[in-house]
Amino acid sequence: MAGQVTLGEREGPVPLRVHVTVALGDMDVFLADPRHEARATGWLDCQALGGRLLVSRGRVQLMVTESVGGRRRMRYRLPFTDGNGRRLELRGHKELRAGPPTSIWPDTTTLHTKVLADGVTLGAGTMTLGRLDFLRELTTIRAVSPGVLERFGTFFLGSLWQVYRPRLTS
């Protein structure tokens, strides 16, 4: 994903890129947990924060059901250490709301982000995933046992259907 983030009082937004690999462990546990949480590792690249920085203990929650209107949310928590040794975290979310099928692409590829230090927001921005990047992202999902990717695909596409399915009007 790539985009921009405005950090504190800096003049204008700065480029930010993130590349993570999502690791699905026990699929039964993943599906039973309403948070649908998986591990994420990779890197974050932002020259204003120190260049390419390692994300080693990230967490991603996929297709979490919100209490209002059947919406779903995807949440990202990606801890990293900046070039000055500060421990920071990139937090982000994607909002999936009922709407026409044409909303699926922007909703699932737009990440609203914040960079935090000790819970205090240092900056915020938006990142998006291009079509080619989306295809590459599909190759970063890792499964530790047979059948996991198929079950994940069924879960993910089923969740999209629950949000964006046509609604009957009276």
C-alpha cells in the first residue's frame, strides 16, 4: 500500500509505503474469533521516519462485524521502531459499508492511517492499494496447513457478500 501521511507540524504530507505478509494460523480459531485476527510482518517505508523500517509483530483483524448496519472493518496494528529508536505504531482501518458493488474496490483498498507514539497521534493519512499491488498482496497471505487459503477465500468473499449484497426494498 502506498500513500501519504502528515506528521505533526511538518509542511505537507510525506510519502509512506507499507508491505506486510499476513499469516493465518489455525483457521478454526481465526473463524471462531469475532476479531478474525492474524499476524502481520513486513516493512514500512517513510523517509521522514527513517527509511525502510521493520514490522515484526503486527496484527491484522479482517472483516470484523460492526454492531451497526452489518458494516465490516479491517484493522491494522503495525509496531515499528523509527530511525531515532522511538517505538511507534501504524494503526489503520478500512471501512466496508453497505452500498453498490462499485464500492467494494475503494472500500477494501483504502486504509485510513495514524502513526502513534505511546498512544499519542503523531500523524495521519490515507493509503491505497493499486490493482497490481492488490494482485501482489494476494501472494503475501501465508497458510500453515492445507485448505486454509480456500477457507479464508470463502470467509472473505462471504463477508463481502454480507456487506454489499443487493437489498430488497418494499
